[in-house]
Amino acid sequence: MPETFDKVQIQLKVNGKSYSASVEPRLLLVELLREDFNLTGTHVGCDTTYCGACTVLMNGAIVKSCTMFAVQADGAEILTVEGLERDGVLHPIQKSFGESYGLQCGYCTPGLMLSTYQLVAENQEPQDADIRKAIAGNTCRCTGYQNIFKAIRLAAQNMRGA
Amino acid sequence: MLSEMGDDAKLLAGGQSLIPLMKLRLANPNHLIDLNFVPDAAYIKEDGGSLRFGALTRHAAIEKSSVAAGIPMIHDCAVGIADVQIRNRGTIGGSLAEADPSGDWAAVLLTQKTEVNCLSPRGERTVPLADFISDAYTTVLERDELVREVVVKSPEKGSGGAYLAFKRSAPVYPTASAAVHLAMQGDFCKDAAIVLGCVGLVPVKAIGAEMELRGKKIDDNVVNAAMEAVRAAVDPQSDMRGSAEYKRTLAAGLVKRAIALAIRRAHGERVEVSHIYA
């Protein structure tokens, strides 16, 4: 195993903003976001592709950013929790998580909100079974799923109205 | 590139198994060749009585494809693999090439007439899936060869199949899984294919159980005999997912349910099937 790696130049859009970075090919996407871009809203929970705390939206589809290399996001459009808010106004998904108390410690929340984002983009009237499937890859170890379901139902309802 | 880099190079498809394995240092390749930028490697096509899947076709694309749902068992499988995030990245070609004993696709596709088109500098060759997986995590792929396409022949009319995987939670591999495909004429079973996942080093083709069904009118006695044959055919390991005896019983139970679903589908009924959670 070599000790150092030649760096690779990549360009990507994160939350609508263009970034370029020079990264080792072994760098994970979540490390790029957190360490290089200082977007620490995307969390590292298990680092084993299980918990979903690192979930971000890439080109419209949620991915676990701990299970992708940063170089694989070259040319991609990424949305993280920091990009949900617009001009100081919280996204309806963020509002509904707050109003429904859909979080306890909050560690899983950014990932859950991005999973909600893809769900609501594909299905404006999700039933509980759809919600269950959509967030199956996001673990809340406070086990506050009742209120998370409430939050997602409310978000879908508010976004239909919007 | 693979031939130049030698044994230390690995192909990276969806990365949902390889990257976690690298983090655990169970895989430690010096070189990774990312296939994700290869054009035209992800597609689902219907072509002369077969479904053709590009090796880089994501599970999520298969889940959402009405073409792929032409073989309902394929939809059963795709819709329940791990979770949304993993289905958005993981690929059918990567899953078969990894040959994890707990992988979903191999068990499903072994009940169908499935071929794997492999590509190397020497050209292309077609390997029946039954010959493709040789051992746990081992395929017949040469070190400079990759999976290009997976071709599944559409099953005959009057047949039906179902895939059931039992999982403790979404992101983990199943504890046991069962794929059953039956060709029916009324209550009479003309042909049967039964493959079990997670209960051996490779997917287990339950030949004895198939024989119990083939050529018989399907009733409780026949199903019970098939379940006994399943228990005898599987060779599960006791691990954190359950004891060997538990998995034997689970596999037989899944086959019983899958037989019932396969018969309903063979008779033309539309049934929604997905993985089962503990």
C-alpha cells in the first residue's frame, strides 16, 4: 500500500455552489464534505453503510456518503442538509421535523431529512408503508420513529399545498 | 487496465460491499478501477424473449422498471435489497461478481435461465449463471475479465415465481431467502425450480424439493415433503443471525410461502411481494 497518493482534481456542485478540490482518491465523499468544505451537518454514524446519518442527495438520488469516494462525485450535484434552507427560510421538511418534534438527539436528522426529500420528490402522498420503505436506511437510536413519521406526513402535506 | 495492474487491482461497481470491506481491511487493493463512468453499461432491455441488464444497472432502476417487472420475482428482489440509499448505488453485475453467499440476485436468477456475458481482452464469452459462481465470493471470472451483461430468458406462460428474503433490518443481508419458480397447469406442477440463499457457501438449488413438486398435484402433503427436502438440502452456519437449526426451519417456511405465491402468480394473479422483516 503506498503511503501517499497522487491527488485528483475534481469539480462538483454542493447546495448550488460550485466547488473544486484536490483530493486523494481514497478520500470518502463524507470526509470531503465535512473536512474540506466544512459542511458538518452531514454526520458520520456507523461508518459501515448501515445507519444513514451520512445520507446526502446526489443527482436526485440519496446515497450514503461514507460509502462513496469523493472522486466519484466529480461533476455531480450534491444536496446536504445545509442546502435545504433558502435565504434564511427553513425548508418545509425542516419545519415539519421541528413542529412534530421529529428528533431527539438530532444526530440522524440530517440524513432522515434528505431521505424524506427523495421520498416526497417521487411520491407526493406517501402512505405509512411508503415512509417505512423510504427511511429503512436511516437509523434513529433514540427510537423516536413515531414523531419522525408525523414529521414526514406533515412535510408531504405542506409541500403538496406549497 | 486490469491486466496491466495485476492481482492488486479491483473493479469498483456500486461499491456498497467493496467499500465497507476495504474499511474493514478485508479487501486491500492497491488499485481500484471505477466502472461508474463507463457509458451505456446501465440499461434494462426486452429483447427476443429475454431481459437484458447492463452490469451497472442499479437495483433502484430495476425496482422502478416496468420492463423488469415482466418477471415479477425480479421486482420482488430489487424492491427489498438493503435500503433506498444502497439500491441507488448497488448494481446487479456487482452483486453477481461478488458472489456473496447472502446476496439476493444469484438466488433469484438461478431459478431462471440466466446467462452472464463476460468481457476480457480476449473477447466476450457467455457463461450460464449456474456455472458462473464456483464458491463463496468466487466466480469463474478471470482476473482481467468483467461482467458486461446479465441476460434472463422470460419464463414460459402459465408459470410464476416469487422471492422471499427474511431480514432482521433493512440494511443487513437476509437471514435466509427462497426463490421458487413453478410452471403450472391448474393444480398440477409441470416444473419447479427452488433456490435458497444465505444457507450455504453458494446459493443452494434444492433438487430434492423440486422433485417433490414436479409432476404432482400441489397439496399440503406435497408441500410438506418439499419443505422436508429443503431442510435436508440446506447447510447453514450458526451465526449472529441465528442458529443453523433456526435457519433450516426458516428456509423451509419461506419455501412454503413462496410456493403459494408462485402458484397464484402462475394462475395470473397479481401479487405484491417484498422482503420480510423480523
